[in-house]
Amino acid sequence: MKDMMRRHLGLLLITIAAVLFAVVTEPASSEMFGISIRSLPVMGKEKVAGFELNIKAGRVVALPSIPMGWHIAIDNDPSWNTRIKGSLIVGAAALAPDFFNNFIIVEKNEYMDLKFDVKAEIVVTEDFQNERQIRLGMKDLVLTRK
């Protein structure tokens, strides 16, 4: 009788542990969004020479258009803290600001205390000798549900 109770108790504890693990590791909220930059404040003949996005509680799902002449690195860290960085390889590959219209698809995955946030830094230049960094936050972005 004691052996049977121990087995049942053991199975119950394993079941509880499995359920708790599933609850902790399952996303509380998972949605897909396309991201656009509302308005990139470029001046004169500035073109985009680089960009970096830091995404909290999210991952990069797709980059629909990878520009020719660019190096793109995506780090979809398992902690749901993601970074994507792009830089041009040749000056002729510099981008117009409209590249950032629905340019990336991300999955939002908030859980526990980790809340979705995107910070961007866009590097622009006119002459490839002088660069200017433009820092953007959530208020500067447009998210479109996918």
C-alpha cells in the first residue's frame, strides 16, 4: 500500500512539475507584427548607411527584402532579446528612407516581467565620411498586425 501511494505521489509531483514548466515557458502573449518607421528625419541628400534594432520580448520572423550590397546579422537569442544589425558594404547600396516601410516582421512574445519594446538606431550619411545616428523608440514606429 505504501509503495502504491509513493508511486502515485511521485507521478503527481512529476505531473505538477511538467505543468508548471509548461506555464513558465509558454508565452503569455504571442502576436506577429510588421514594423515600419513612421517618419525617418533625414536631411538634404542623406541616405541610410546602417541600422540596428534591439527587440525585447520578441524575435525576427522575416526580413522581406534584404538589400543587395548589405551585411545583415540577426541574433534571435533564446531569451527573447533580439538584435538585428545591418550595414552597407558599398556606398552605392545606400538606402532611401522608404526602405523602412514594413521592412521587418517580428513575433511579440511577452511573458512574466518581459514586455515588448523596440529601440532602433539608423545611421545616415550624405558623403560617407560624416555619419549621423538617429535613435528611435516605440513612439516612432508603426506596428501592423500580421
